[in-house]
Amino acid sequence: MLNFLNEVWRPVVEIILLAVGIYYVFTFVKGTRGASIVTGFLAIVLTLSFITAWLDLTVLRWLLGSITTFFVVAILVIFQPEIRRMLAQLGNLELFTNIHEQRENIEMIIQTVERLADVRIGALIAIEQSNPLHDMVESGVPVDCVATPEMLETIFFPNNAIHDGGVILKGDRIAHAACIFPLTRRQDLNKSLGTRHRAALGLSEESDAVIVVVSEETGAVSYAYKGQLTRGVTLENLRAFLSSILVVPERPRTLVDWVRAFIVSRTKPIHGSAPVTTPVPLEKPVPPAELRTGTDY
């Protein structure tokens, strides 16, 4: 009986580990820029392997074995931005020092976006997290001042010398302005999508930053995160999303605090917290002005 259990549990554990590994690999690949490349490569390799086994082609079998050796190197090259972002998240650092300061910074961003959207002044704001952004942006003017709605509104004012480009926020400070963010290389985007939105999407693909966009044509508010662009959101939706990403809950210090926090979370919701939902694509049509221009910088 013991020998039977010993022979059974090892294959079961191996199958579970392989299933979990394959699941997380597919989850990691899905939605990235290299997903179509990997899918096409695997389709070709599986097709050739089937033909080779069926017709017993010795030379082709040897070539497939040699190509598989370089497949790991190809994966590292194709998914270099995603791998870098994943490794950086392992040592994820808190963006703010406490919940109060976190929410203050979020409200500062909301007020800035509201003011700029009302007067239709375009804006591109990148909120830095664990990945430093200075290596991913071109040019940029060092600012290093306290972030306030008035300062951000002044920077993005059309007649300002540094209003073009994006702003990088580090905590409660403006680090750089007039930054040129990398544009996304995706080909499946709507042709009406402006340069500002493409830059936000491109930076979100290369880092874990949250990028907020205000359209100068329509005043519409959008945000980009981890290669996903959500357009036409309300200020409440933006506040809920930023809170879900940037607000780091304080960890209980003792067992009693942990039990108390667990009981409170089970009995009543946190007062004033907005529900957080998975970002979904904009369902309403794009305004005609943005369709006509095709640019938003």
C-alpha cells in the first residue's frame, strides 16, 4: 500500500506543478506584444513536429531539436520589457509613506485632471512606482518640486515652454516635465487614437507606471496601466482605479491588530471607499472631433 501511494503521489505532484506553471506562462504571455509571435512560433513548431513524427524525417527532427535550444534566448529577447517589469515587482516599493499621504496625492491628481478637462487642456501624467522612468523617457526637464494642481496646470498650459510631452510624478513631487514617452508599437489600435494616448500606452507596456491622459480635443479622461488603455472614464472611476493601485493598506503589527482588521473587513465596508472594477473598454462612440484630428498632442 505504501509503495502504491509512493508511486502515485509523485506523478500527481508533477502534473500539478506543470499545470500551474503552464497556466502562469499563458497568463504572463497573454496581452503582451510578443503573444502573437509566440503563438505563431509554437504553431509552426507543433505542425513541423507532427509532420516529422508522421513521415519519420530525420534531418527535420534534428533541425527542430536545434531550434528549440535557441527558443529560450528568443523568449528573453521578445519579453524583455515584461520580464524586467516582473522582476522589479518582486521588490515592489511603496509609493507613499502612509494611507493618508497616498489619498492626498490621489486627490491632487483628481483635482488637476478635473481642472484641465474643464478647459480642455491636454495632459500626460505618469505616476512612477517601482520601475524608475528616467531610463525609459527621452529628454525631459528636471523640475523636482512639490506636486500641486496649480503647478501641473501651469506646466500643461499651452503657452508654456514645457507644456509638450509628459510629466513624471514621484510620490508627492514632480520629477520631470516635457518628457517624450515611448510610443506603443501595436498595430491593432484605432487610427483615431492620438499621439498622447499612444505614448501613455507605450510607457505602460514598458513599466508598471500608471499614466493619466487628458484629451485637449474633447476633455475626455483616460488611463493606461500594464499595456491596457481605458478611455472616457469619470473622475470617480479614476479615483477608484488609482486607489486600487496606489493605496497600500497598512499591515497589522500584532496578532490582535490582524484579528481586528479581519473582523472589520468581514463585517462592514470601509467608509467612503469607491468600488473598484476591472477596467473595460469604452463603449460609447468616440467624439467626432477626435475622429477628425487623429492627433492629440
